[in-house]
Amino acid sequence: MKARLSIIVIVVNAVAALALGLLVAVCVWLSGLVGDDGRDRQPVKNSDGSISVLVDKKTLMDREKSIERIKTAEKAFRNDISDPRVYLRLPESEFFRSLFAYYFLSKIMSAKPVTLDKAIIDLFKERGQLLYSMDERYPLMKKSIYLDPRRKTYNRPAIRPGTNVIIIFVESLSDFFLKEELHGLRGLTGHINEMGNESFSFTRMRNASFPTIRGLIAALGSGVYLLDENIGGSRIPIPCRFLFLSNILKKKGYTTIHAQAGSEHFIGMKDFFMKREGYDYFYGCESLIPRGIRDRENGFGVDDDVLFGFVVELLKKQPRNAPFLLTISTINSHPPFKVKERHPGSDGNEMIDAIHSTDRAFGEFWEYFKKSPHADNTVVILTADHAMGNNKQYIDFMKKHEDHFSPFFDIIPCYIHFPGGAYRGVKNDTLCTSMDLLPTLLEMMDMDLPNPFMGIPIFSERKYYKNMDNPTGAMKLDQATIAQAKKILAFYLNLYKEDRILPKDYSVTLH
Amino acid sequence: MNSRIDVIKSTFIEKKGLIVASAALTFVVMLYFIVWHCSIIAIGSIYSIQDVSGDFLRLTAKYGAASLIYSSAVCISLIVFRRPVVRKFIVGFALFLFFASEFVRMFDWGALYFGGAHVDSNFWAHAFYSDGTVYLTTWLSFGIYASVLAIFALVFAILRKIYLYTDRVDEGARS
């Protein structure tokens, strides 16, 4: 009886599942016939599983052919990034994979110190990253910000000692959004553009990292951080320290302040900045508008106009005779986008409106700053933490500008406004990354010290080294490349886990 | 041959309630999976079902198989095992599995709506930081909670029916 009943149950269940399956199939069929299964969106794979889009010498000689090949490569990878099949993954399995990756994978990979072999060390050196030059235990440490001090140039802007430094990181601001001639939205970033016109600019700076915490570490600490955000978090705190601009300027008597529209507690940012990176003050949304959670209902943190309003008040209180470093992170252009001010040409695209809102908020600050008593003794730098990610509003908007579609990594603005408007309109077209910002600032301030930086001074040295860019579009992901990447990842993870970026007894000693 | 069909017929008639409840469980669980996935694609992404129709049908087949295994396993276990403690454990475990799935999918929906990204292999690294708690009290979240509870209540009701029907499964055999 039980066996018979069990069989009947299985058969009837199968019929029920089949009936519903057929119903779904018919609905899909009726609503537009079964079509693209997304498989043609993937880059072509070789028989060994590697992905190749190689551009040989012959192709490179033929300009049209090489452009066509590069476009094919870009398209293949662009499609891979925007593969709709990501929405067909089972969330349950992704959830467990994420648990495994978070608690076990990084632990397994970071368990042992990894000494990189010569081939990899040379690869780093080609990019201007010197390894094992001082100490086996602290492989990133090197004696100077210059790999070859003979290249040090004075043909560059200078920042005199004691000048205040303000660095504004606009969330996800790809340089494309500042180019009205490309996107056609007049006045989208009018205030930022106005500041850019009054400033010195690096026109080809790419973000070295994504997302925000990695972007800040790249720019403020010229470092590579490959873990997923949990640097100061409470679940698995990562003990590593980087050498930030704040650590260095404190030695020169600067007061160091960070203000951000996001939460102080998010990934332990406040602890990380204050306990490890030498910040005296850290203000997140909890300090900016301490009125409870309801004020922050629309997305992360508070609006950027609140942030810049706070910054203005902060500057008013800042004494003129004591130098300060103020770093600022905005939030409106982080998904979910916070819209305070709609742009008439946005067509309801909230990403565009959010960028416009940040621009308006920045405008308030900029108007104040230009007339403030600090204006003649402060360098203001405006850049981005990273490029825009591939959220759906970005993809929607970029459908009209496909040639400029570059999610996550792209050219980001880097405007430097010097006191009195010096170097206004001067542009530097060197291809560089956000990791070069800190050494370049030190170069302009004429400071040098032993450091673990992964970037190099743009004026003196960047042109001698390769960038991470791949202008030929040649890509090959084979087993050897993957094995090498794993080794490098394990190398970094162990540095983070065992706090091997800066020596324990390191103190800032300027040459 | 005829007698065998008669036996099946009589079993079917005798246990009609259990068989229908079991089929209903398969149907509801499968429908839950499919509707969830349709909503995530149609509302939460920039794509339509047509963009991924080929793979979506393959996924539907997988959901069908998963629902078949889930409901058949629950029913057969309840038919086979007679001790109340074991039977209650089976129902509890089945509900736990279903709720675990709902729980993950609830956050997946939230993640998609708020962050523009699917639950992925980085999910845990980002999850449950204090910032994210602001999303737990939005109207959309309340809508998601209500759906989760309603579907859970439906599955619970069907499982309860199956539990009660299988309580009397030996009656036919004895008669």
C-alpha cells in the first residue's frame, strides 16, 4: 500500500510539475517566441578554456583592421559584463558561495606567506611597482617615492609647506559625465566643470580600484586592497595598515579630518581611518545629521547638500594658522541614487539626477570656498573614488553612448585647484592611475620618505613605466595566467592578514 | 492487468486528498520559484524574459525537478515514517528549507531593488552592515515580507493537510 501510494504521489507530482512547466513554456512562446539564450554574448573560448582576442603584428599594421579587432574585444567583454543571465543564477547557491568565499576561501588563500618569483617581480617592475627592495617580510617597502631619484623633476606645480589640502572624492564619477560635448546634457555638472576650468588637471587618470574603500585606499594610500571591503568591519577585521597621506601630513603638524555622507560604521570606516590611518576627526552621516534613521531612508547616508553644508561650517571654524587635511566622500551618485535636484534632460534617469544633485551641492561649497579666508592657502583636489558601476540606470543611459561604456574602471576626473588659481587650465595628459595621486602630491610638496606605495610620481616617473591599460585589446586568459593571478592574490591576502604592508615599528621619517 | 489498474484506481480514490495536496505542494513551490524569478527579471533588471527565454525555460525545468523532489520526498517520508516525533521533524525540516529559500530570495529582491546587483559571491561580505538596515523598514520591504509570509502560510497549510492525510494512511491497508 505504502509503496503503491508513494509511486502514485511521485507520478502525480511529476504531472503537476510538467503541466506548470508546459504552461510557462507556452506563455513564453506566445509572448514572443523562444529567442536568444544569451550564449552568443560570451567571448569566444578556445579549446583549452582560455579567452583570446589577440591582435597580431599584421593586424596592427592595418589601422582599420586593428580598430575593428579592438572593438570586437571590447564588445565581447562588455557583453560579458552586462550578461542578462546573471539574473538566472540561483540566489541560494550564490548565498552559500558567498559564505564560503567570505569565511574560508580568503582564509585558505591567505594562510601562508607567498614569495613571488622573478617573472612576477619583473612584471610589477614594468608597471613601476618595486618589490622586495628593502625587506623580505615587508615586500612593498621601498626607500623613496621615486624608483630612480635621478628622474626627479622640478618641472611641475609646487605646493608650499603648510598649505591646507582638501580632497573631494565624488562617488562613481566617471570623467564621461563631465563631458557635455559627449553626452549632450547641458549643465549636468556645471559647478564641477567650472572648478575644472579654474584648475590644473590630469586628463587621463584611471581609477585603479573599485569599490569605494578600495578606491580611497588607492588614492589616499597608493595601495592595492583586494579583499571585499571588510577592512575595519566587525566580523573578520583585517589588521593591515597602509601609509596614508594623513599619516604623513600629521608629521608636519596637520590636523586630519574626513567627512562623508555615508555611515561612519559602514565596513568600519571610522575605526580604520582613525585608529590606523592617523585621522584626528571622522564625520559620517551619524555626526552630520544625528536625528535617527528616518532621515536617511532614501539610500545610504545623508544627501550631499547636507555634507557640503557641514563642510562649509567646518571650514568656518578651522583656524587659519593651523594646516589641515580634509578628505570628503560624497554619496548621492551611489545606487540607490539620492535625487535632490532633477536635470531637465535626464528623462527620469536617477543616476543622472543624482550626479546633478551632487554637482549642485558641490556648487554651494565651491561658491563659499572661493570667497573664504582659506582660499589663498588651500589646494582643492576633486576626483572620484572610482568609475560608475554597471547599475541598470548606467546601462540604460550608456545605450546612447555605447563607445564610452566602461563600467567600474574608466577615466576619472582629477582637478587640482591651487591657491590663487595658479596653473589654471594646465592639463597633463599622462596616462596614470589613482594610485599615482599620493606620490604625485608628495612630489609637488617636495616630500620623500620610505613607503609601500604602488603608484609613482606622475611628473617625474610615470612616463617610464607601463600602465595597467591594454591599448591593443590583446587579451589571453589561460591556465598559466590564472595560476599567476592566484599566486599574486595569495601574496596580497597574506600581506593583509599578517599586516605586512607597513613594518610594525614604522614611523614617518621624511628625507 | 485489469486488477492492477483497479487497485491503483481504488488507491487513488481512497487517498485522493493526500494525492491532491501533494500535487498542490509541487505546484505551489514551483510557481513560487518561477514567479519570483519572473519578477526579479521583469521588475528588477533591465532585461525581459524574452532576452533570456532559452535559459529561462531550462531554469523552469530545474525548478520543476526541484519542486518534484521536494514535495515527493516530504510526502513519501510522511507515508513511510509513523512516529509522531519523526513526522513532525520532517514537516519542520521541510518548512525550514522552504523558509531558508524565501529568506535568501527576500534579500535578493532587496539587494536588486536597492543596490542594482544580484546576490552574488560577494553577498555575505556586504550583507547586514548597519547602513543596510534602513531598507528593512521601507514600503517595498513590507510588501516583500507580506508576500513571504503569505507563501509560507500557504505551504504550511498544505504540509499540514499532508500530515493529517498521511496520519490515516494505514487505514486503507487495514481495511
